[in-house]
Amino acid sequence: MPSFKIDLQTAVVFVATAPEPKVKNFHTGERALNQEGLPMSVVGLLVSDEGEGNLLKVSIPETGLPEGLAPGMPVRVVGLKAKDWENVIKGEKRSGIAFSAVAITPAA
């Protein structure tokens, strides 16, 4: 499925939840890796733009996370993309949008 770039040039972005390891298999605890084999983490981001705020859970490689990332910190997001997904979980069809980014940097 195609992914779409998201433009955050006019948005204000804050960390909502600290990074946590992204898990691929909850039964085994296996860690999710990206296409380059790097371990992934998930960060909650509050994105505010044009009078609206949205909470996004964004997957980011650990190498793209700065030290000391904490809730409330203003950040910039590098390479944010959205991709729709569809899956059957326990016989129930589910779908949604997955967000990923290359990196997060502290806002200047």
C-alpha cells in the first residue's frame, strides 16, 4: 500500500508519551525492526495545526530518537508518513492508519 508524506511546516509538535519499544509479536515479545533491521520505538506526539490538535502514535527507528526525549518537549519530526493498513485479528477485520518517521529532533 502506498504511503503519504505529511507536511508539518506550520504545525507545533510536542512529545505526548515517551518512546517505548515497538513489539512485533506480543506472545514472544519479539521487537519490531524496520527494513534496514534497526529496532523500532513508538512515540506519542501531539500535533497542533490550524486550530486542531491530534495525538499520533509514530514509529521511529531508535537511531532517530534524541537522548532525554520527554513528555511536553517541543520537537520537529523528520520524514513523517502515513500508511493505511488492513488486517484480520481473531477473525475480525480491522483497519487504520500507521504513522512513521525517520527521526525526531528537539525544536530550536
